[in-house]
Amino acid sequence: MGFRFNLFLFLIAMLSTPVLSDLILAKVDRRIDLTSQIVRITSVLKVENAGTDVVSEVLFALPEYQSKNLVFMQAFPNGGKGKTKASTTSLPFQVVNPEGMPPALTFYSVSLPKGLSKGESFTFDVFVVFTHSLRPFPEEITQADSQIVLFQDSAYYLSPYEVKVQSLTVTLPSARVESYTKLHNTKHVDSEIKYGPYEKLPPFSYSPIVIHFENNRPFAVAQQLVREIEISHWGNIQVTEHYNLVHGGAQNKGGFSRLDYQVRAHVRGSSSFRHLTAKLPPRARSVYYRDEIGNISTSHLWGDSRKTELEIEPRYPMFGGWRTSFTIGYGLPLKDFLFESGKKRFLNITFGCPIDDVVVNNLIVKVVLPEGSKDISVATPFVVKQSQEVKYSHLDIAGRPVVVLEKTNVVPEHNVHFQVYYKFNTLSLLREPLMLISGFFLLFITCIVYMHADITISKSSPSYLAKLQWDEVQAAIQQFRSSINRCLVVHDKLEASLRDLSRTGDVQSCKAARKAADGSLKELAKELKPLLAFLQSSPQATQLWPKVEELVAKEREMQEKLMLKHSTVVDSYEKKSGVRDIENRIASLQQKLVALRQDVDELLEFLDEI
Amino acid sequence: MEVPENGTSASLRYAFGNVLSFFILILIGVLAFSIRLFSVIKYESVIHEFDPYFNYRVTQYLTKKGIYEFWNWFDDRTWYPLGRVIGGTVYPGLTLTAGSIWWLVNSLNIPLSVETVCVFTAPIFSAIASWATYLLTKEVKGTGAGLTAAAILAMVPSYISRSVAGSYDNEAVAIFALIFTFYLYVKTLNTGSLFYATLNALAYFYMVCSWGGYTFIINLIPMHVLLCIVTGRYSPRLYIAYAPLVILGTLLASLVPVVGFNAVMTSEHFASFLVFIIIHVVAFVYYVKGLLSPKMFKVAVALVVSVGMVVCCAVVAVLVALVASSPTKGWSGRSLSLLDPTYASKYIPIIASVSEHQPPTWPSYFMDINVLAFLVPAGIIACFLPLSDASCFVVLYIVTSVYFSGVMVRLMLVLAPAACIMSGIALSQAFDVLTRSVKFQLPGVSGNLQSGAGDTTSSTTVTPSDVVKTEKQPPTDNSEDTIKERTSKKKKKKEKEHVEKVSLKSQIQKRLLVLPLDTSIIGILLLVLLGAFYVVHCVWAAAEAYSAPSIVLTSHSHDGLHVFDDFREAYAWLSHNTEVDDKVASWWDYGYQTTAMANRTVIVDNNTWNNTHIATVGTAMSSPEKAAWEIFNSLDVKYVLVVFGGLVGYPSDDINKFLWMVRIGGGVFPHIKEPDYLRDGQYRIDSQATSTMLNCLMYKLAYYRFVETDGKGFDRVRRTEIGKKHFKLTHFEEVFTTHHWMVRIYKLKPPKNRIRGKAKKSKSVSKGSTATSLKRSGGRKRNPWH
């Protein structure tokens, strides 16, 4: 490392002569925030134009070892003392390569809102974020050790301009510092180290400082995070996030003792982290947290109207170098994130990872639009790699267009909204239900057709003919049964007329009933004739014929007995004989009738079973 | 009793009945499916236990690589360094079924994961199995019995225990295949259709693909055929049902790689061939009988029998010689333990060590088939009432399966469908009798029934009541009981005469089985109660007893539900934080899970095909640390995984299984002797334990630093303080222990650098190392920030 610093100094010394413009930095205040694994530097710059030309751009330099870790940069005008970030819009900047500058430095040119004429000054903030800038040292620690990391920077503000007054404040996560580079005007108070103020330093002044301090904050690094945002116009946005997480700090060595971890967790495991908190949007529902071998039961969910917090705990405590992977999924109400502008709809949702303080090395955001979306365009606040693919999901035919956005080194500062615009016809929503309905409809139609169609291959085969005949016989038996049943109904009517007679003594009506019954029975007998002839002749019915014959005979007998009974009763009524007398006279008949009735019933049931 | 007005109404009634039974069947399917979802609702949608993980892994491979890769799959991640030919040693039915379901669903663009398909395969197939039961029972005893049997099977606990959602095991589809094969056999037997005979062979093929239990079919069906022949029930239908099955079935079975030539070589299949010969002889005899006159036939019989006896003796002698020449007498160990229940525990400890291979206890019958155990005898009687080919098949099925279930707990599963069919028949017959007697005697009911169909309500309601009156009159007139009896007897006689006239068997039963009204109503109520009790028990069994996935454990404490997810914690740790090619040694129980969940190479797994290999691991576990290290190092093992339940009281841990390791290890390596681990024949780990026990690797890995948890080292499973409390590991290093200490993973320390020839120096070096370690620990203590 020392070698690299020397190289820097050499380069700077050699090339520091040309002065770019007449700007000078009247005041520089830098704050370096080292409280997490992410390094955040806020510099308040006051620029003054000492020259004569109007200047509208200010250069901002970073050494190579920082610029390669730079993940986020923002410059915004500082409106007075109070920091009013929200009201100001950020200043545009771009990478430039001015001539005659040391190649080891990367320059960013910040455009000022208006040009500075002579003597004017302008104050603005530059906010930069670096990842992977804290190097654990030692690189391997045991479970009991805490994690100590190195950070390096310059005590002086590295700038192509002359700096009049500057100071630097470094905020650390704890008061425990192994060592730090001591220059003049250095103070270490609690968890803050202050350098400066230093005055009147020439351009490209550089004085390396190294801070070696304890940092036990979770060094959670997601090597890859795939966020899949699937829009369903039925009212849901399904977000699925696949994490590949690693503890990016000092490697664990010498095993892991659960006993030590459980008994003295704060001491014996201070470098590990146990849980992470994901801040999900409000009204997130059906949240799940699992990995490829099933649900992970250690998670908690809170929610109120402004946010939903999901505290997840990996299956095991994460020590240095340990890896894990898991999936978080949740549904969001569509109306909170999908809007319409003109003919287009647009999705407005956050880009980054919802978990606090996680550095994502490679973030892939996939927005799955509904099938049939057209004219897709994406608006992101920063540069991302875009591509498109197609995903086949529930009953798709053409597939759903997927917008794939890729970005490396994502920090919580990237957690801002982006927009995906597309056109979608609401009628397309009905396609899949209609498909299902028609599918089932076709299925039922085929069933009906199959049930009714005759798909016998050979129409002349004996078994087929036999089947046809059998069907005819069955139909005949069916008819036969119904006529017999009607006969029985007539019998019942006769019986009923007898009962009426015993109640009312109306002989005439009883006789009339008898006449009607006689008539209908005759008709039925006529109806039966052809049926019986058919059954007798049919070869398929030979087995049944005796039964049928028996049934007919029984029915005849029953008719006769019934008629006899009827006439006896009517006669006795006409003779006005006593009730008991009548009963005595018909008792034997009655018994026979009952027996016959049962026989007929049994025979009918037998035929019924065929 | 119904009097339909005309033909159309009758056909409507049939249609209505069909639709009704169709809907009942759908509901039964839904019931069978949903009663098995308790595990998903109470726990999660996850694969259960041990074997299902292997099947799941195979299915994953199949869906990823395709069928040809699957057949040729040589798995190098298990049985290191031997490996295992998966394609040739696995019953592929389940895997192929789930794989094709997955393929079908995904080709419809329904994104289901392989895991989801695997989890729900068993419930889907139990629904199908209950439909198959309906078909089988319908063939035997009609629709009513079929529906009852299907409903009973849908929720029989024994079957639920193997087919809850997530229990992705062969049995899940095999029971369906078993019942369906039986159905097709009975169907062929009833119809004599060659079409069904072919289907039957295909169903048998599916069964062979699915489960090793197919030998049950190929022995039961010949037994039935033989029974039919012996009892003179031979018919051409029987021939059609049996001969194609043997030929086609054997040909198809030998297509399955895991069976192959076993289909003709092992003695489990010999019975079918023997009966095949017999049925041909019988068929020939029947044919000749038709040709010859009775006298000639007798002569021919005498001739043939004398010659045939000689031939038979010769054939039997050859067979016996063939069978006797093979080492296990042609029978595989598991089958032998079926015939002789004591066989396994005598000769094959690895079979005996599996709890599901033990004979069941009486409570387990009550647990698994519940009230069916009481209904089965009634069902058997009902089967005998008109004894048909089909019903005698079912009787044979229940009798044999009762025997087999008595040998092995696991085969309770084969008993369950038989018991369901029997109970279905019994219940449906009982309901039939009781409701009919109610119908005969309840004037209101029968009247209503008639009035529903007849057009003149007043007359129809009157006539039956008249009938009843006249029937009841004689007994009421006579006051003395004896006369009553006589008259009733007379009546019965009369009725019998009637019946003879009618000469209908069913009618005889009907007349005889008319019971008094109150008795039948009470009977119905009791049967409903019995059924209700059964349902309650089944739901309880499904919800409480059989829904636990066994990789996640829960316990209810005063502050709510506590989840023990230690197994997956350990597997996840292994899969993410060790090298891909590291070998993990554990007892074979955890082999499948380790390969499936942690994706690491294991030494032995649940397949148990190589006894020596398992014995090696058993020996290592029961050896002292150094010897064990050498064994493991020679096997290239990097991590050793042990399961320890002493902290939370998880009883099926490695310490409790340890005696089996000793036994199996000692079976191959005689220097491991079981008595060395027992004190006076008792297995103990407290201070009375033998020094061999206290110094073996298993003890050390399980109890390493355990004493520091509570200061005494109280083991909650064995309910005692451990014998040796403070010890150090010299050749192993703890690398991971799960939250509840249920899984502990150790790493083999690399061998120490040896200083050649100087023993003294090496001693001093070792001293030095201990000194440095002391220093280190001292340094830890001095650390001001801790």
C-alpha cells in the first residue's frame, strides 16, 4: 500500500504545476461516515472564482483506489447553513478527462446552476458512497475476536484547485480504534477523529491517513440479488427477491462453537450478524421467507400504514465468509404502484434492495409485464444495463415481456423509484379465463359426444348385434314394467273405491270406479300383447321369458281376485250385511291378494335389476 | 318398493343414481386429497422424512436431465467411493409419475416447481386409489359397498401415514397400483374379457415400476387361482384372467431394470409359474373331459395322474435343487423375513434396525385401521353369503395381508385397503338390511316413497297400511308368547316356501333379514356412531399423528409454539459453507437428506445396499477417536455429522441408535463386540457405562462440551447425567452445532506434521502445542474488549 501512496505523491508532485482555472475552494468541510460497511463522504465545498472568466463547471477529483469503489455520487447546492436536501435538485455531473492531469485521478465535472463570474462564490455538497473500501485486518479472526478494519484516505482534500480552509471529520462505529495516522491538528474524541483545520494548501495536496478501527456492524453483501416484479392486472404486484448473501468481513477460522455463541453471544460472536431487517412497502401481503429446502421459520413481520418491516434471520448466525441464500416474496396492491399517464400505464416502484445496509454486488431487476403489453420503455434515475426477455407463466401462449435491468454495486442510496411505461389493453385480461372456460366446455362436449356416439368398429359383429338386441329387449322390459305398474295403480284405485264405500256407503260411485278400472285394465292388456309377443320371440330374452310369463299370470290372478273381492264387497253392501261379515267373507281373498302383491313386487324388482 | 310411472322416469332414476354416485366419488376424492393437507397447513409444503428426499432428488434429476440420462445415472455423490447406479437400482414408477405430471403442467405453462408436484403427488394418488377401491368393491359387491369402501379408504389412517402431502414415497402410488391391478383382475374374472386382461398386465407393470411389494400381487393372484381350481371354480374366465397376466406381466416386469431377470430367477415369482402350469393342465383336463365320454375320462385320468406325478416330482426336485444352490435359497432377505418373522433379527441386523420392519403391536392395529378391525369379520361373512370368484379373492386378500401385517409394521399398508373393502362391504350390507327392514315396517316411509311416484296419493298410502295391519293382526290377537313364536315360525316356513317357488337367492336373504323396527333403528344409529368415531379418529390421526414432516419438529410450551428446525439449519450450513466435493460421514439414516438438502457426498445412505460399507461407518462411530479418524480419513471424509437429542430431549438421535451401529459394525469387523458397550447387558451412558462406550467416537462427538451447558451434563433423553463429562477432541474439531444442538458437525483435523525418528521431541512438541493452546486461551481471557 505504501508503494502506491508513494506513486501517487510522485505523480502529484510531477504534475501539480498546471492550474486548471482560476477557481479556488474557499472552504472545504468533509465528513466521512464509517459506521457501516459502506463509506459515505459528504464534502461541503465553497467555490470562489478568482479569475476573470465566467466558470460554470467545477472539477472533483478522486484517486483511482477510490474511484473504482465509487458506487454513488450526488452533488447538490447547499442552500445556506441548514441542510435542506429535499428542496434542492441535484447538480448534473459527468466524468471528464482534462488534459495535463495525472492519469491516476478520475475527474468528475460538476455543472453549476449558473456561471460564476469574478469574485462570486457558490456552496454545494458532494455526496459520494464507496463500497468494499474497508479492508478487514487481520483477514481471519476466530469466533471470539471482533472485526477490525482498515480505512485509508487523504487528510487533505484532493483537488485540482487551491484550498483555503479545510477540515475533515471521521465518524466511527465505536470508540475503539487500534491506530490512526496522527498529523498535526488531529483530535480523537469518542468515536470521532478530526483532522484540521488546515489552511492554504496548494492544488493536489495529499497526505495519506490510515485508520484501523473496530467495526462489528453487519458486513452483509449480496453477491447476487434477483428481484422479480410481476404485474398482474387482477390487482396484485408480486415481488420475489432471491438473495445470495455472504458475510463480507474478516473470515471466520477455527470452527464455530454453539456453546460459546449461546452463553456469551455478545462477546463470542460479535463479528457475526444474526438478523436483517427489510423495509417493505406498506400493505405488503402474503409475505414469505424461504430457501430451496423450505420455509425458514425465524422471521417476524410488523406493519403499519406507512411501512411493513420484515425481520429475517438466516438459518444460522452469519460469521465472516459464511454464505447463505434465501428468497423473500410479497404481494403489493396494484393501485399503489401502477398509474396511468395518457394512453400508457406506468409502474413506479423502488429499484434497490429493501434490506438495510446491504451491499449488492450484482442486482438484476426483472419486471414481468402482463401478456400482450406493448411499447415498453424504462426510465431510471441512473444508468443501468437493459435487456428484454420473455417469461412463460400461467397459461401463457405468447409469453410475458420481461424488462431486465442490471446494475452492479448497489447501495441503499440506489433505493429510489424507477418507472416502466407500457401499453396494455384491459380486454386481454379476460383471455385466460375465457381459455379455461372454453377448454372445459370442449371437454364436456367431447364427453357428451363420446357418450352418445356409436364408435363400434364392426357394425356386423355378433357381439354388437347382440348388444343392439339386448338394448331392444331392455326397452321392451322397461315398457312392460311400466304397464304392469299402471295395472297395479288401477288395482290401488279399486281398493281405494272400496275404502270410500266403507266410509260413505256410496255404491254407485264404487260401481263407476269399477267400470273405469275394467276399461283401463283392458286397455293395458291390449298394450301388453305386442310387448309379450316380442319378448317371447326375442332370443336375448329367453332367460327372462319365464319371469315375464309368471308376472303376467300373477297379475291376471290378482286382477281376478281383486274383481271378486270388489264384487263381493259391493254385493254385501247392497245386501246391507255387517262389516264383520264382509271382512270374514273377503279375508281369504285379502290374504291371497297380499301374497300375490308381494310376489308381483318381487318379480318387478327382479326385472328392475336387469 | 318404488313404483316409477313409466320407463323414462326409471331411466331418469338410474341417471340420477349415476350422477349421485359420481358426485359422491368426486367428494370422496376431494376428501382423500384434503385430509392429507394437514401437514401443509400445520407445517409447510415440504418433503418429509428420509426416503422421500431421495425420490425428490431423483425426480429433480429426471426433470432436469431427461429420461435417458436418468436411466444411465451413476450417482457419485453417495456411497463414496463406490457410487450407486441409480437408474438400475430404483423403482422408477413414482419418479416417472411425478416427472410426467410436472412435464404436463409445465407444458401448459403452469409454473409449478418440482417440489410442489412431489409434495402433492401422494394426496392426488390417494384420491385415485379411493376411486380404484370403489371400482374393485363394486365388482365384488355392488355400488353401495363400493362407495362405502372408497369413503373408508379415503381416510384410513394407515394409508394416510404414508401419503400425507410431502410423503413422497413409493407407497403413495403403489397402493393405487395394487388396488387397480386387483380391480382389473377381478373385472377380467367377472367378464372374461381379454381387453381387461391386457389392461391388467399393464397395471401390474405399473405396480412393478412403483414398489417392491409387487411380489404380493404375483403371489396372491396365483393363490386365488389355485383356490378357485381346488374348489372347482375353474372357468375359462379364470384362464383369461390369469394366463395373459403371467406372460405379459412377467415380460413387462423384466423390462424394469431393478427387477430384470429377477422376474424369472427368484423364488418369489416361482409360485406364479407353478400355478401357470397347473392352470394349463386343468384347462387341458376340462377340454379332454368335454371330448371323452365319462368312462374313457376316468381311465385317462388314472393314466395321466400316474405319469404326471412322476414328472411333477422331477420338476419339483429340480426346482428345489436350483433354489437350494443359491446362497439365500433364492429369497431376498426382506421376503424371507416375511415368511419367518425372526429371520431378520437373527441374520440381518440392518433390516432389523429399521423400526418399520418390526412386527406391529396390538395398539398399532387400532391406531392404523381403528374400527375396521371389528368390521372386517362381518365383511368376510358378507363375502361368503353368495360366494363368488370375486368375493373369494377379496377374502383371500384380507387373510394374507393380515398375516403379512403381523410380520412387519410397514405392511399394515397392504392390509389397509383390504380392511377398507371388507368394512365397506360389511357396512353397506348392514345398512342395506337395516334400512330395508325399516322400510318394510315403516308405513309412512314406504307410503311416502310410493306417493312420490304414484299419482293417487290417498289410495297408495292406504294400501300398505292395510297390508301391515293384516300382517300384524295375527300376533296381536294371540296373547301367549309361545303361540306367537309358533305363528312366526309358521310364517317363516310359509315365506320359505314362497321363496322356493320364486327361487331367487336375494329374495331369501331379504325375507330372512327383516329385523324388528326398533332394533334396526338402533342398529343404524350404532353404525352411524361407529362411522362417526372412525371419522373422528381418522381426522385426528391425519392432523396430529401423521402430519409431522419429521425434519421440522414442534413443541407446544406455555409461551406458544416452538419450532425445532435444526436439521435444515445444519444441511443449509453444509450446503453453503463447505466445498462442493467434501465428503460428509453420518449414520445412514441421514444419507438421503444430506445428499438432497446439503448436496454433499455421503459415505452411506438409506439404500443400505452395501452392508460392509455401513459396517465401516458403524465401526468408525464405535471406535476410539484415533482409530475412527483413520477410518474416516481413509474414506476421504472431511466432516462428520451426528444427531444429538440430549439437550432438548429428541429421542431418535444417534446415541439411541448407537447399538445398531455396534451390531452392524461388529457383524463385519469382529473386533467391535457388542458386550463391550453394555454394562451387565444394559445400554447406558452414565458413570456406570463401560470405558469402551465412554471413549468411542459417537459418545465423544455427541457430548463434546455438553457439560458446559448446565454444569452437570444431564441428558434429557436418557434422563441421566453423562458418564464422562470433561474431555477434549484431538482429531476432530467442532465446526458447527445447530441452535438446539440436535445436529453437530465436526471436521477432521489435518494430520500433524511428524518429526521423524525422535519420539521425545514429538512429545515435547505436543507439550508445546498444549502450552500454546493454553496461552491462546489465556490470551482470550486477557482480551480487554471481551
